[in-house]
Amino acid sequence: MARLKFKEKCRICKTNWVLKTRRDYPICVDCHMKQIFRQEVTDKKYIFLNIDKDVYEKSRFLRNIRQAYLMYEELTEKQIETFKEAAKKIKDGTDEGDDDE
């Protein structure tokens, strides 16, 4: 079942409008990109997180996984597998991402 989406202003910059569901934190792409690229990923196990910024701009899902890594400094096997699949689909152009902005 499709979830309702609402427009709300970004809670950080308070200027950009963001489409969000009830569960999402309203953060615009620009502010989210600043947050997830403050730190570099240097662990060799998670080097796959260093992909083009264009791919991250297209998908909130990928940005959330990178943010989870930066917060907890580890990811589950399912997160790693799903991240790689989603990034490949977006790079190939078979999936347009999930941002409706």
C-alpha cells in the first residue's frame, strides 16, 4: 500500500521543501550530502561506500546507509549486499532512485 507523502521544510536549513512520509526526518538533499561527507570512509572493508556523489544525490536509501555506517561504524551483511545492488542499478540507469524532489 502506498504511503502518503507530505511536503515539509528541511529541519536544518529551513529553506528547501522535502517530500517525506510520516516516518522520515525532513532533510533536504544538500544538507544530507553535507552530513554524510563530513567524514571519509577509510576502512578497507567498507571502501565500497566511496562512490560518486551523483549516485548519492539520486537515492535517499544510499545516503541513509552511509549515514548509518558513520554513526555505528559497521553494517550488516544485508545492508552491504543491498547497498551494492542499489548502487549498481542507479549507475546502470535501471532505477531512477527514490527522491521525488
